[in-house]
Amino acid sequence: MHKKIVLVSLAALLMAACGNTKKSTVETAAAMLPVGPTFVADSAYAFCQQQCDFGPRTMNSEAHDRCGEWIAQKFRDYGMKVTLQQADLRGYDGTTLKSTNIIAKYRPEQTERILLCAHWDSRPWADNDPDEANHHKPVMAANDGASGVAVMLEVARLLGDSLAIGVDFVCFDAEDWGTPQWADSEGSDADTWALGAQHWAENFTHHPSPFIIRYGILLDMVGGQGAKFYQEQVSKYYAPDVVRKVWAAAEAVGYGSLFPKEEGHGITDDHVPVNQKAKIPCIDIIPYYPDCDASGFGPTWHTVNDDMQHIDRNTLQAVGQTMIQVLFSEK
């Protein structure tokens, strides 16, 4: 099983459990007015480019470490309290991965908080590339990595002292070292993905006691051309109210067409350990291309073409403005 593959058993579970889902009390889009500052797509695009300028941010590489330092400093520049959660994690093949989760806190004194997260490492192997000669080449990861961090950085830049609620920005590491398609593998390899998120979730604690993260939003591949963000199945199972909240926010700011209310697929991604281990209701904003033969995640997923030429400012704008709407709608 590879990262971001439809989970058939989960789909069955969802159908069985739907009758037990609590009725949502989330505002409808019709009742919402746009709030908060204007998200600047050009700025997010530049943040994406700056990450790619380091080269592929593959684990244990100089480019990875230099980019991590840059990300942490950008959050500090915007007034965040930054913590680096470092750990030696074991890759699918036994490789020791020098992992760093970058945790940036906006208003760290606030006990009521929202989690925004994305992974910042690059896939070491373009194992879904149509050219087999590229299967052992690293992925630049402009979309599958840099775009989510770029949106979070632009949101952080815009917050200033505007919000009363706290926000945790978490950049997960070692997400994309999952078992490659060309490797010999027996049984499920779902646990070989999202290693940084697994480590974060296993060590997460609601401390001090009044401290609570209301919910989380994972941003994964949020800058691709032609992207639409269907409602992902794991998200709907663990956090249906958050799904409704976010999709209503997208509609309120004029991007409902990029956030269809139809269901997408079920994904093995960073939000799974956040939900299962940290017990934080967390959704995944991730694209679904139902008509793409190469991948349901679009033609550049895990290929050498995941580069800046395939990043769309309009996609960044849609996701970023939706995040602004969500945060500034919190009471």
C-alpha cells in the first residue's frame, strides 16, 4: 500500500458509521461574510520558490537542513515562538532519518488553539514518473511539500496581532520516505509514511491542563494546476464538522468551485496519526483528480515534474484565503 491510496476498508467503515455522526452546528456559507486580510498569492508563490531554491529537501541532505533553518527563521520573523522537535527515525529500509518537526506558535499563551500543518520534506524518488529512468531521482516537491508550508508562512505573515485565539503551525518532517513502488515489500507499508507526524502525535500532550487544540487542518499539495479539493474520507470520519466548516469557508470567500462537496478518496497522510494518536480532530485538504490516469493526485505527483512551472497562484489563493476565513471566523 502506498501513500495516498484509496482505503477500501475505511470506506466501508464510513458507510457503517455515518448513522452515528453528530449533527453539525457549523455555520453555513450563506450565513458567513468574508473576514480577515487578503491572502497574497504572489507572496506564497515566492515562499514556494524559495524552498525549491534549496533543491530537493530529501532527508539527511544539506538542502533539507538549510531549508529547515530558513523555514524556522521565517516563522520567528513573524513573531512566532519556534521549537525544533528533533528525532532519529527509522526509514522503511532501516535508514536513520535525521528528522526535525518545526513547531511555530502564534500567541503561545492562549489555551484555545487551532492546528495548521503540512510536511516540508521532499520525496527522494520520483517513483510515479512515466519515465522509468527517473524512478530513483529526487522530487523537487514544489507542490508535494513546499506549497503547504508556503501557505502557512503567508498566513503567519498576515496574522499580526489580529487574532485572540492561538495557532500552532507544525511543519512535519519525514513524511515522504514511504516505501517506493520499485522496492520489494510484503504486506502493508502504511506505517512507513508520515514518520514525523507519527513522532509528533506520539509525544503530543495537552499541557497545561486548560490547553486545547480545537481541531487541525493539514495542507498537502495545495498549489497544483487544475487542483480541486474534494472531501477526503478519513477527514469526514474523524472530523466531519471541521470538513463542513472549511468547505463553507471556501464558499464564503468565492472558491466553492475548487472545494466540491463530493467525496474524494481515503488517504494515508499526516492527519491519520494526528487523529488516532494525538486525538485531535484533523482534516486533510488534498487534491483529487478523478480523471487523471497518472494519479488521483494529479500528473506531477511523485514525478520530476513537481516543480515551480506547475504551481498555480490561483490554487494557492483559494486555499490560503480559505484558511484566513477559517481562522478569523473563530471566536
